[in-house]
Amino acid sequence: MHKQTVRYLVGGIFALVIAMGIGRFSYTVILPYMQDTFAFSRATAGFLATSNYLGYLVGALVAGRLQMVNKRIPFLQISLVISIMVTAMMGFTDAIFAWYILRFISGVMSALIFVIAASLVLDQLARNGQSHVSGLFYSGVGIGIALSAVIVSPIHAIFDWNGTWIALALFSVILLVFIILFIKPITPQHTQQKPGQTKSSQKVPPKAWMKWLIIAYSLEGLGYIVTGTFIVSIAEESTSFHGDASYVWFVVGIAAIPSCIVCSKLAQRYGYVRTLLISMLFQGLGIVLPAFATNTMTLYISAFIFGATFMGITTVATTLARQILPVNSHQILGYLTAGYALGQMLGPSLAGTLANYTNSYQYALLGATAVVVVGAFCLISGLNYEKEKVGELDAISE
């Protein structure tokens, strides 16, 4: 692999750690500490998450419409700086209204960073015939989740909930320095493709089928985020769970790290639609388990299945979308992410309100499972296009 490609890959991973692992998902593991301090309800916790995902939706829509030719790197750097600033500012106020605003801004930046970084890294991998290692890039989310799960608890023990936000922001600044050093404009000699690098082609559905992928991915966003927001709180509230609830989130992160690579390999071998459908059904199993039991083993298994699927699904879905519509990749990724963001914006509020009303997460988890399973069924028609043995990924950058 070319040195510049490796730099882009590492820089992209660090960008996802900042935007997704810390800016977006660290809320899940800090949430129980904030609830202990301020005693706000499950519904409020859900609305705070929804504020972040509303921002994510706005960011995804903006990313899909921005004309970023030759400007993606500056956009990425500015978005990262703002993301780090709002993460730090969470620790400087205890006003819930201010948290709503900060989580919204954080969501906007997370989406911009995700879409722009994915566009930059996937295009660079495609230029060098390395699209098959795209799973390495998406592993940045799992790495970020695992890191936040490991460091949040000891930081909280020393600096409380507000110092935790500030410490995570300072850690992000270190990563930002490397991103600036690693992701730079590509010089002409680095854009040359070797003969035969992109000649093989993956058999994929036609453009008209994209609507089913967007619907399925949107339903995935609506369903998965219930576990993604509340699994630590479920462990924290369970009388049959023994141990540190943050370890549940650590299991999610550890399982997510290799999942992107594994799912990418499976998709190349067995087909992208087929892999996506099976992954969503498997995820449904992970989501529903705590609806029936919240003991230590059940929650760890649920966390593992959830971690092993949610970023793998994102990897396969975004790669498939880019294969179907390879031109202007940041635009199609933006629109696909917008559907996902719309689903996950609604999920926490609906689930939090339902959990508050029933005094249990059981019905919210059952509903989330049903949504993900319906999303999987929306993909069935795409299997008709994968009857033949699939070949190597065709991700020509244009």
C-alpha cells in the first residue's frame, strides 16, 4: 500500500475516533454519570440524544449538497475543530438547554466529518486499487467507542462528569494534529492507477434500486440507535447485572473494530445485499435480548452482537451505495447518511418516552428489533441481482 494511502487511512480512522467515538457516542457512557448528578428522566436523556441526531441529519443533508471540489480537506479540518470545541464546552455548563444546543452542533459536525472523511479515504483507496480494505477505515468508530469506554470511568472518578468531557476534547486535539499532518492534498504522482486495478467489477443492483437501500438503511438508523443510546443505562439500572456498566460499552467497541473488515470481506465473497440483510437480522437478535433478560451474560452478548453489526452494516451499505452511484461520492453518501440520521433522530426520543411511560426499556427494545427486521426485508429484492458469484469491488473515483 502506498505511503500516502496509509497516511489517509490512519488520518481517516483518527477523524472517526473524534467525530463518532468521542463526539457522538461518548454520550452513551457518560450519560449514567450525568443522570446520577442531575437526576433527569429517561425521556430527557432521549431528547438530548435526539438533539445530537437532529444535528447529524442536518449535517448529512448539508454534506450532500456542498460543492467541495478541492475543498474537502479544509472543510474536514474546520469541522473537526468545531467538534472538539463543543465536546469541551459540554463540561463547562450544567444547563440542559445549553446541552441541547451543543449536542446539536456536535451532531452536525459528526455527519460532516463522517461523510467528508469517508469520501477522501475511499477515493484515495480506489485510486490505488485498495478499496477492499475500506473496513479498516470504518473501524475508527469501534476504536473510538472502546477508547471512550476505557478512559471515561477513571477520568470520571477523578474529574467528575464535566472533567470527562474536557479530557476527551484534549485527547481529540492530539489526534487532530496527526490528521492535519496525514491528510494533505494529493500530488499528481500519487493519483496514478496501475493497469488492471479497477477493471474487475462487483455485480450490484441498478440505480433505481437505491430507494430500497435508503429505506432499509433509514430503518436501521431508527432501530439500532435505541441500543446505541441506552445499553449502558440498561446495565446501570439492572439489579441482575454485576460489574461496571461501562464495560458493556467497551465490548461494543471491541466487537465493532474488526466487524467492518469482516463484513467487507463477506460482502465481496457472498454479495453486498446478502451480507447487509443477514447482518441486520443478526443485529435484531442482539437488540432484543435485553428485552427478556438483563443479567450480566445477556447484556454482554447483546453488546457483542450489536458492536459486531452496526458499523459493519454502515460499511457495507455505504460501499454498496458508492458502487451503484460512483460519481460524486460525497453526495450519495450524504443522502444515504441523511436517511440513516432521520431514523436515529427519532429513535431515542420515541424509546426514551416509551421507557419513561412503561418504566422499562422492554417495549422500546422490542419495537427497535421489529424496525430493523422490517428494514432487512426491504433488501430482499436486491438479492436477485447477486445470483451470480460476485467479484472484486469496483469503486472507480470520478
